[in-house]
Amino acid sequence: MKSAALLLALVLPAPAIDLARYIDVLSTRSVHTSGMDFNELTRGDADFSQSSLFALLGKVGDSELTWVPALNYDYSTLDLNAYPFGANPAAPRFDRGLHRISMPNFLIYSPSGSRWFHGAYIAPGLYSELDDVNSRDFFLSAAIGTGYQVSDCLTVGFGVYAADITNDPFVVPAPVFFWTPNEEWLVAYYGPRFVARRDIGDNHQLGFEAAWNGGSWSVDAFRDDARLDVSSVRTGLYYKYRVAGQVWLELGAGYTFANEVKIHSPGGRDLFPAAYGEADSAPYVSFGISVNRW
């Protein structure tokens, strides 16, 4: 659920679909959320920033069976400060850099002459502070799904996504749809991300998005091999401007909600339930640059 991988795999080979309308071959984006205040029992807040780089590395295979490797790197910072009940800190402060390096691989099967298409995905990755790397710093995600092009303007799909298979596995369903009622509008859900976007001429786009935000990392700052989970949903507007050719500049702003910070022991116990947990809604800003095609 934390990756667009399955959904990308589903749309890559679909007949009559322009990939550049949905997925950029190269993109970098930074999102900063500030002032996430924890609940009334604590005095503290959290600031969270995440910068991402995604690149498709190529395409191997024929028109029916295709392998697409990719590279994804996220650099995040979490400034965490919580003081329960106004007393001495029950949990340490946290202000560290967090890294996620993964190599998504997409295998796509699109039978000739059929509106059905199928995809599989596997992504080994390293999610860590990179201070003392061990087996718990390595994560593995996978997905499988199928899709159907209902018409020239509507494609739907469904699959199953399995995250963190090597440590604490969980499986979730992954629906997807792309609807283009005309040349100007795109309405889609993928990744998990909902987008409603309108093209304004050839060089401008204005859109609304609702998307998951956050990540999981193995960290040693709280306890050896503890797991840090940051989760929120961002909702807001974004504007994209064509700088030159296939290069676009993006600016966005809005609010996050369902914010939560959790630290778990290797056995799954919540280490600081009185200090960290749910946090209030907070504003975010985003900046990005993307390339539609190589």
C-alpha cells in the first residue's frame, strides 16, 4: 500500500494508453510537513520532510512480455520532540536522516489483441539510518494484479500488495482506475494516490491530490533494531508548469491528517505509547521536477 509499484505495472502495457499521462520516467519531489502536534496528554510536535527520486531504467522484452527495472531513493528527516505530562522526557528526541533505497522490478504480460493485462512486482530495499546495517534493515515488497481496459477512456485493475515480507509482513488489496473523460481531464487512483487533474493548454496543469505520506525504517536511536513508522495522508492542490520539452516543474500545498508516529521493538511492542502516537493535522508544501519521457 505504500508503493505505486503494482499500479505502475498495471498501466505500463495497456493498449491505447499514453504512459506519460500517468507515470513520469524520472521524477524528484520534496514534501515538508511542519507542526504536527501530539495529543493533549503530551507537549511536543514533529516535523517531517521527505525527498524522493524515482527513475525507470529501461525496458526489456517484446510487446507481450516486458521487464521494467527502476530505482527509487527517499531521504527523510524527522524532528521529533515529545514530553508527556509536562514532566521530564520519557522518550528521547529524534532528529536524524532516514534512507530508503529500493530496486523495483516490474514484469508485465499484455496478450496481443486483448484488453486484459497482468503485472507482477518485486522490490528489495534498504530502509535504515545506515549507521549499523543488519538483516532487519532490509525490506522486501511484492505485488501481483490484473487489469482491463473498459474503453479508450477508462481502465480498471485490482491486485494484492505484500509489504515488509522479511520482517513484519502485511497484505492489502490494491484497486486502481484511470479515467480520462476528455483530453483535458484525468481522474485516477493509484499508489495509493487519488488525483483529479486538468490540463490548461499545453504548458499548465492544475490538480487535486489525496495521497499516503510517510515510511518505515529500522533505527537504533531508541533501541537496537527498533522500527520507526511515520504515517499520514496529505490532501491539497498542486500546479505543474512545462519548463521545456518534457520537463515539468511542480508546486503544491495543503494539509495532512491521520498523522501518526510509532516506535516498536523488534518484537512489535510499542516503546513509547505515552509520548508518541497520533498527531494533529498540519500544513505541508511540496516541490518537484519531473520528466515525462526519455
